[in-house]
Amino acid sequence: MAVLLLATAVLYLWKLGESGWANAFYSAAAQAGSLSWKALFFGSSDAANAITVDKTPAALWVMSLSARLFGVSAWSILVPQALMGVGSVALLYATVRRTSGPAAGLLAGAVLALTPAAALMFRFNNPDALLVLLLIAGAYCVVRALENASPRWLVLAGVTVGFGFLAKMLQAFLVLPAFGLAYLIAAPTSARRRLLHLSGALTATIVASGWYLAVVALWPADDRPYIGGSQRNSLWELAFGYNGFGRITGDEVGSVGGGGNGGWGGTGWDRLFGTEMAGGIAWLLPAAVVALAAGLWFTRHAPRTDRGRAALILWGGWFVTTAVVFSYMSGIIHAYYTIALAPAIAALVGIAGAQLWRARGNPAAAGTLSAGIGLTALTAYLLLSRHSTWLPGLAIAILVAGLLFAILVFVASRLPDAVRRLVAVGALVTVLAGTGAYTVATAATPHSGALPSAGPDTGHGMGPGGDGIVIGGAGGPVGRGGAGGGLLGTSLPGENLAALLRKDSANHTWTAATVGSNNAAGYQLGSGAPVLAVGGFNGTDPAPTLEQFQEYVRSGRIHYFLGDGMMMRGETGSDAAQRIADWVAENYPPTTVDGVTVYDLSR
């Protein structure tokens, strides 16, 4: 395990700073949190607390505290994410080991570490890193609870999932059916006690997730920032609407997609094998399906309390529920969301791989393991063939080696011990070769902007299968100089504009205002002074209103308005940002600094 964790740390930390601010939207909020405790608590985009990010702020609490301790930098923001990755691998090993032995735990940990979507997110500053760590911690607590029907461990599982909600809202709850079903079926106590324990755990989940919503709802609205992503300044609306059931139905007021499928791709069982998502997660997805089916079949006659089958129910339920939701949800979905599948896939492959190898004398077990190896090699071949110019020859090498080792594994019980060990090592290397190569390529590629993709560099800091959006300006993934980055990217201000924004910034609440949080983030990170993100992330939040903005200007609270890079794509939501931009353009003369249109609101 020590070797595995050391290798994972190297993979996730090596040249981490090359991604710069990564997702500048969250980096700017971490900067704000390092300066203001109120901004930290609410997850504000700026230290003056105009508006929050469009998520609950648990992930920002970690980044902001790190920035307070070590200063605001790319490293202080990104290193905690990488350490969460190492912690996730360690926790997954510990969880799988308790039910299936150390070999299964090591294999599961290795698969998680070598999943491209995991390497992408554990080297990035989106909320997904904390979410995954907390959900694996929840699974560990459920496994401990199953050992002796412990209500305390089960309540602790509910608490970890509740805090997962504070990282990424309702997505955290996708594991609850699996956790509950595993305990309901396998806990070694009476049915009445099982239901009672589950009720207590559910209450703990509600309390751990709901306390923050209650505090925000009870806090006077004029004494806190506007809740970004909502149309009525409501965290409840954000949690259960735009970031909640709206993601399922596609009915997300203020979304850039505007409802229906919203341009987020077709739904269906094959969505996870689509070009953009497949590179991040699909390498061992078919093997996980085989592993779950085989595991449940071979344990069908086991006692109700069998912990091995309970583990399959836990991880299999996590896998199936999350995969179905991701495959059929009609609202906003991005390829990197698939990191939520990685722990379940890794655990299923680790558990089944170790158990089937131990049972290789049984032709059915040997045949199933052989089929899983061959299927994984074929999957890797198909995925690598989509990018034939990258590492040419690897696809066919994995396919040939996979078919060879599939045959050798089938007859492994008849081979000498030394040869059998070589076959096991060769099969393991072959199974992990495709996903491992893609993961290393992902880690070697700097990523920034709102939509990072797994895979090798294609020239814009995004892997193959990306959506073609160029993130940033002329200076790289997070460019320096020129107009704002727009809806999904960020550009830092040039030297002249940064100096202008810093000048007299102490005399104003916000040194500038601009439409959209990514635009504001770049100017704020470049100048170190608060910038008001008009309209929130999409520019479609009614914050501030035109009347509020005019009052801010009259009282001298905003110095400049930066008018370039405005992107308001939503078909629904407020038009307040557009009205503000029009009012400024009609009443103030523009100047150009470093390619950015600047309106001096103090004149």
C-alpha cells in the first residue's frame, strides 16, 4: 500500500502548478475566502460578498483555509485536491480490504489511481475531489457498520454523505440507495433494528446537509451575498432546482442550455461510451459489469449476512445508480462528472478480480476472469483507436496481449507456480495499460477553464474528445492580456489593466464590475482586488438589479465597468446583466486598456 500511495502522490502532484489557477471561478472564490471569513462561509465570488458561486461551499472551505495558511497561489489551491486523491485511494484500499482481502484492496486502489477522470479531478479545483473522498469515507463507514450492526458507524456514514451534499449537493445522495440496501440486507441483526438504524442514519444525513441550508435561509438576505445560480436568492432553489432535479429533467432556469436536452448531448445506455466521456471512465466499465454479475452469481447461495456479497451490493448499487442517472439525465452534465463512478468501478474490479483468481480452479470462475481480461483489452483497443495518432501501436499491442493472457488465465490452474505468477502479473499490466497510459497523459497535460477533459494535450489544455472551446486568451490556458475569457474561460488582465484596477482599489468596495463570474475571476485574480460578477456564472442571475447597480455607482462603490467578453447564453433567467451593460454603455465613455473596454464609473 505504501508503494501505491507514493506512486499516486507522485502522479497527482508532479508539475501540478502548470495548470495555474485551473478553474479560475473557484480559485477567485478561494482568494476571496482567504481575505474574508464571511466570503469563506458563504462561498462568495469576491471578498466584498456580492454573490456566491453556484455550489454549496464545502470544497471552497478547504481551498480558502489552505490559501489563508500558505498564501494565495496555484499550489495552495491545487495541492489539497491532490492530497484528497491520495486519501481516496487509501480509503478505498482500506474499505475493500475489510471485506475482500489486501490483494483486492490493492487492485481497487490501483484502478482508482489510474482512472483518467480521477487524475483529472484530483489535479483540479472543482468540488468533485472532496465529494469523492467523502463518499468513499461513507462506504468505509457502512462496511464497518455491517460487521456488527453498528448504529454509530452507520450514523457516521450518513454524516459523511451529508457533508458530501455541502460539496456538490444532490449528486452526493446517489449513493444512499446502495448504502441503505446493503445494510438492510446484510446487517447481522433483526429487521426491526436494521430499519431503526437506517432511520437514524438518514436523520444524520439530513442534519449534516441541512444545517447549512437552514443557516443561510435564516440569515438576513441584506447581510449576506446573493445566492449565485438561483433566481430568488435562495439556496434551497439552487440545491433542488438548478443544481438538483433540474439536472435530471433539463428544466434549469438560468442555465446556458435553457431546458430540454439543452445541448448536453443525447441520452441513452451508451452515453458513457460517447467520445467525450469514454476517455475518462469507460476503460474498465464493461469489466465492472462482468464483475458485478459474476460476483452476485457466485454468492447467490451465501448467507444473508455474507460480507462479500454485501460489498458487491454496496459498490454495485453505487455503480448502477450513478451510471443510470448520468446516462439519462437531460440537464447540464460534463465529462468530468464521471469521476463519481471511479470508486465503484475500481472496487468491483478489485473484489471480483481477486476472488476469481483465487477460484481459478473452477472452470466457471476461470472463464469469467478470462472473459473480463479479454473484454477490457478490447475496450482499450476501441478507445485508443479513436486517437490513432497518439501512441500508435499501443492499441493493437494491448489487444494481442489481452487475448493471449485471457487464454493463459483460463488454464492458469494447470501451469507451474512460477509461470502462473508471471501470467498474473502480465494480465494485470495488460488490463491497466490503456487506462494507465491515458491517465499519465491526463496528468501531464495542464488543464484550466470550466470544462477540462481527460487525455493527452491537443494544444488547448484539453484532452481528445473535448468540446472544442478554447479556454483563455493569448497567453495560454489561462491567458494574460486581451478581453475577458467569456462564459467558460478566463483571461488574466494585462499589466496596464491590472495596475489600473489596483490603483485606488481601497477606496471602492469593488474595483470593477463585469458580466459573468469567469470574466470577474480573471480580473480579480490578476489585480488582487474584489470584482463584482454581474449576473453570476451565466450572467442570468438577477444580481444586482439595474437599480441596485445604479445605487452602487452613485455611492462610489464601483470604480470601473469592464465591458468586453460578455457572454449571456441562457434562454431563461434574468436579463438584469444585459440591462446594466446597456445602461453603462449609454452613459459612460469607453476607453481601451490592454484590449479591454473600460468604463470609468467615477467620472
